[in-house]
Amino acid sequence: MATNITFTIIKPDAIAKGHTGKIIDQIIQAGFTVKAAKLTYLDARTAGGFYDIHRARPFFNDLVSFMTSGPCMPMVLEKENAVADFRILIGATNPKDAAVGTIRNLYADSIDANAIHGSDSDENAAREASYFFSAVEIF
Ligand code: CMP
């Protein structure tokens, strides 16, 4: 059953290039409410734990390196059908395949530096949100 919560991280490339405000505005204009957000630096242990599911993939070390290269912004978002609608808003993982006007089409450079993360299921949205925020922080 679809829930109304998803989880995102505005990644270090997008923050470094000054795209944070435009990306948050695009998210809000698309009907999402920001329930929790923080600017934070991930260490390798935190980034590796978040992406644990990818630990055996060849890109894992590069992914952890990239996610620890600068500040990022984890956020919890609310909207009806949040997970599916947010994945449409951000576009395909590889920006070369991202539909015109999506966040990755507009702001991402490569599959590694792809500007933004979005949960791929309700279960992962709940797990990922609780990795960065306590229940009382999601008001
Ligand atoms: P994200 O949605 O944050 O989930 C895992 C990340 O790994 C993904 O975005 C990409 O930035 C990165 N990545 C690098 N190479 C690949 C790949 N071949 N397939 C999937 N994700 C990849």
C-alpha cells in the first residue's frame, strides 16, 4: 500500500553548485511538504551504512567517496503517493536517461554525481528517514 512519505538527499554536487534552493523550490512546487531537513556532512561509516544494500556493487567505494565529499541535505517529504511521484520528479538514476525538466535532467552531471536521491519503496522510505531523523524530528 502506498504511503504519503518519501525520503531524499540533495547530494554534495548539487549543494556545491548552489542548486539547493532551486531544487527545494521545485519539490515544493510539485506538491510535497518538507517534514524534516538538515544540512550535514556524512562520514564514510554513515554513508556506507545508508547505502549498505550496494556494498557489493563495483561503484560502492566511489559512491561513499562522493557522498562524503561535501555537505548534503537529507529530507523527509510528504505528499499523496509520495514515493512514486518523487521518482518521477527526480528522473532516472543516470541523468542521460532522465526526462526533460526532471531534477536530474536539470542539475545532474553523471550517474555518480546525480544531484539527488529518492527512496524506491515505502519500506525503504521509512528505513531511510529513520536513519537520519528521529520520529520527533519528523513533525
Ligand atoms: P541513488 O539513487 O542515490 O542510489 C545509489 C547511487 O549509486 C545512485 O543514486 C547513483 O548515484 C550511484 N551509482 C553509481 N553507479 C551506479 C549504477 N551502475 N547503478 C545504480 N546506481 C549507481
